[in-house]
Amino acid sequence: MNNSSLSISSCSFMQDWAERVRRGDPLPPVLAAALQAATVFPRVGMWLRLHGPRTRVDARVVSFGNITAGGAGKTPAVIERAGLELAAGRKVAVITRGYRAQRTPEPLAVSSQDLADDIADRIGDEAALILRRVPGVIVVKAAKRVAGARLAVAQFGCDTLIMDDGFQHVALERDENILIIDAVNPFGNGHLIPRGILREPLHAVRRATAIILTRCDQCADLDALVQRVRALHPDAPIRLTRHAPEGFHRVADGAAVPLDTLCREPVHAVCAIGNPESFFRTLESLGITIASRRIFPDHADIPADTLPTSGWVIITEKDAVRLRATRDNIVALAVTLRDL
């Protein structure tokens, strides 16, 4: 076996175990104990951040974040809020870490005029999707959020900053601290990373000024979840939402593809997101029959040459911003945040 085969095998092994942790599947006792011991690192790291200095900038700061690792459906909430702020006449910047983006000098600011085929590589797929969906917004990629916020205010005169994935990035003071919780898999198995998917212990929920529950239409017992969240934070307003399908478009040219066209024959569903089951359930709820399902790791590139050449192939809008060459049979599902 050559080095390339070993690398692929290792990645597949790690992906499989990561999926088991995300789903809360039972683990071998030795592995579970080793992962549990490793939770000391996120605990210490978060303690240090919480006890570090805080910086306030001359703008209103609204943070959206998760208490779990990936897949909570945060991006539609950021897109919604950025659009509302722009519509109210404010100058808006989204400050993002740019997960899995290329290493570039930071902070890096881009606007809709900077859209290009490689934009997802430069700023990350979620940031690229925000830029495409909200014309007029400034996106600043900055691992150090304070530096990104200062650039947005000083260089672009932004008066409203939306911090994407900011719940644990406490160095930048915020006026609103909105926590996104996936109603389908709110807290995983209740353990911290890497034993589970929690980034912090559940008492951290109390830092939120408001809570948005996503995918409530797919939750088996919504009343019980709401009661549990209220027990964790009795004072925070809770908004119940769903990810509503907006339509399908052909990735190659953006042309709309009617739903009834996709319902005529089984399709291939492919995604590289944190909660693939939700994507598949959404397609099925629309009356689409899925012939095959393929899951890549969250934020991974989906090579176009690995996708079926016949029949419709449906991917997520986030995955679509990473695709380069595409064929006419590849379509993307767009979703928007709606109240339940």
C-alpha cells in the first residue's frame, strides 16, 4: 500500500469515527476513555478565553454561534440578519474565521464586487455564500475577530458587525449574543469535544441573549426540547425556526430548475455539511426520491468528476460555492430561515 492509499484510508477511518461521535453512537470503552480524557483541552482553552481581556469597537456587534461543533444551521440566520440590517440602512460587515480557507494576510476584507471562482477558497464556503446571498455586505476574514472588527469600522465605516461563529470568541464585546441550537441534534451525546460535539458545558447557554432553535419541523419532541432549553436559560427568548427550501438552481449557470422536474425520477444527493441527514430529509419532504446518497466531511471540496454523469445530482448551496467545473445535471438547493 502506497502513502496515498494510507492517507485515504486514515481519512476515511477518522471520518467514520467522527460521524459516530456526532450521532452519539456507542464507542469502544478504551476509545471513549481516551476521548473523554482529551476534553480537558477545550475546557482549559475556553476558561482562558473567558478570563482574558475584552475589546469593544465603535459599532454594534451581533454574534451568532453554536455550543456544538458544526451543523446547527447558523449560516441562514446570519444571512437573514445581515439582509435585515442592510434593509434598515446600516453599513454591515460579517466578521468570519473563514474555516478551511486559504492562508492569506489578515484581516482580509471582500465585497460583492470581489466575487470570483476562487472566492470560497479565499474566505471559506460559508462566507462566500453569505457574500453571494447578501449583496452590499462586507465580509472580513479574520481569525482575530477584534482586528477584523477594527478594520471594518476604520476602513469601511461599518456601524453594524455580525460575528459569524462567535459564541466562543469572547475577546470581542458584543451587544447581542445569539445562540443557534439544532433541534434535531441539540447537544449530541452530552460530552465535550472530542468525546462528543459540545464545545462548552451546557451551563454556557446562559451567556446567550437570545436562542434560535433551527430545524424545529424535524424535531421528534419539540416541547421537551424547549422545556430543556428554558431550564438551562429561563430568561432568554427562544425563536422556533425551520430551514425552508427556496428553490433549486443549476450550478453551471444559475438557471432555476422546477421541483416537479426533479420529482420525475430518482436523484443522487451529495453533500459536505455538518448535518447531512437533515439535507436528505428536506429533499424527501419535497417529494423527491433519492436513488443514492454520498456524504463528504463538513466543508470538504466535492470533486466534480466524482459526481454521477447521468440523472439529477442535488447538492447544498454551501457546497455549490466550492465547485469549479460543473455539468448541467448538478443543481443546488437554496434554503432560508423561516419561523415555524
